[in-house]
Amino acid sequence: MRFAESGCPVCGRQEEVKVEGLGASWAVSLVTCPACGEFGVTDQDYVNLASSRSKGEWKFFQLSALLRERSIRPLPRFCLQDGTEPYERPGFVVINVKELLGQWPRTVPERLDRTLCNLATLSQRAGDPVDVMSNVVPLAFAETAKEADYNIKALVDLGFLNREEDAYTRKTVILTPKGWGQFEKLTRGASAPENPAFVAMSFSGDSQKKAMDDAYQQAILPAIEQAGYRARRVDLVEHNHWIMDEVLAEIRLAPFVVADFTGHRNGVYFEAGFARGLGIPVIHTCREDEFNKAHFDTKQLNHVIWTTPEELRKRLHNRIVGTIGRGPHPPAVKP
């Protein structure tokens, strides 16, 4: 592999970085970096990433932190793409740099929450110490070591962590019972993957009804099922309850929500916001010709933009597997 000695294309680190070719049939190399974690990359994207970093086209510390978070979580292997031409690689989910950067936590409280989730995931059992001395900047969603130390100290001050120093001045932290409780609150949606995913979308009797029914039956439903989950659209479920009671109950139990904003129904905005408030992951989708009508407050969020049901099915499946992980149910359809 001609990049084996060139280091990590994202953060530029060379020490302890491995770049291993997986063979011509894969056309992918696996990068293992202590700071950024593990990800696949093609030769061309390796060059693109290194060039983009040197030109300052994106903030490498943000990308490094998002990659590290993905490596910590039990998600399938993925390829990082810095080009514009879509491609597929067997055994990998392909994620574009711009899509990944759209997941950067913009507020300090959100960075603290996701730092705590990183530490809890690394701590496989209660009482296990987690090293916060090495490569802590991406672990804590920080730009500098000073900011990372602030985030760790803030979690200590909030009572979520205990901080320790051993005789060799190696710093570790241990989650407190309060910290584990907070972690449970932040991940309660994902803690029940066997429950159906909730689909919020326009399904009223307007001119778009057939198009949206097709989008659900040909794209959203098979994408969710192929990822190993079941789907639920509340208008297709028989019940005797007030409709909003049913909607809110289903969202509370869902491992994630798919919200398609085509048609821009107020109910979709409400249901997506309700789920986000509970800490349940929301995947935003919208047909390309409707995206310019999106509300300003949500337009900045990362959407799966689609033009045909087939495109939506492929992209939504990749987004689910790449950001949520595979579910517990055997796939019902072929990808």
C-alpha cells in the first residue's frame, strides 16, 4: 500500500497509524488511527482527504471526533468519501465527509452529552476506568486539549464522572451512578432496538398521496427492514386511542424516527422535534424538489435528499446502518 507510511489522512498523525490495503477486489484501505479510530478509504479519497485537510477546507478536529465516535459505537465498517461521485463497496457503508460533518454537535451541552456517551461506551462495565490522557481531544468533541479538559471537568462537576490520577500521572475517569443514569436517558430510544422505528411523513389525501405511498412502500419500509428493524406508520395501525396519544406513545418506544419532510406537514415537524427532545435519533429525508421549502430552523440539519424511491431506499438504508447500526431482525428484503 503506497500510503502505508503517510499516516492518517484526516488528522495527519503518523505515530501508531496503520494503513492496510484489503486487496484489489476491495479497492479499499483500512486506516486505524489512535485519534480518529478505524475507517476505510479508497486511494483517491485518501488523496482528497489529505489535500482538503492541508487546504483547510474543513475543520479536521471535527471530522476526527465524529470518526472516533463512530469507531467507539458498535457500528459496521464504513468508507469515508471526500469526492462527489457515489460508489458502493462490499462490506462497507459509504459516508460522505459533508454528511458526517453535518452531525457535529453545535452547542456545549450537546458536546458534553456525547462525550459522556463516548466514555460510557468505552467503559464496558460499571467501575471500569477510561483513559482521558491519550487522544482525549476527539474523544471529548474538542478543538484543543484545554477545551477537552474543560469538558471532562464539567462532567466531573455535574457529578457524572469521578476523576483519578495514578502514580504515573495517567488520568482516568469512572462513571458514577448518576453518570450511568444520564447515559441511559440519552440513549433510551436506542436501548430498545426490537421496537418498530417510527415513520413521520405526509399521508393525507392530496395530490402527493400516491407518490408518498410509493416512497413509503418502495423505499422507506424496505430500507428500514433491510437494516434489521421493523417500521410503523401510525395511519396503518388499527387502534382505539386518540391519534396523538398513539403517535407520542409510538415515538417514545422507537429506536429511531424517519421523518420525511416532503409536503412540509406541521405534524412531521412536531413529531421529529418531539423525538429529538427525548434524545431519540431522527433521520431527516426530503424529496429534492421540496427541500427549498424546508423551514429555516430545520434546513440546516443533515437531510437525505432524494429524487426517486430507489435512491431514497439506498441512501436511507446506508444512513440507518451507518448512524444507528443494524437492528435485531433478519432483513426482510434484499438490498
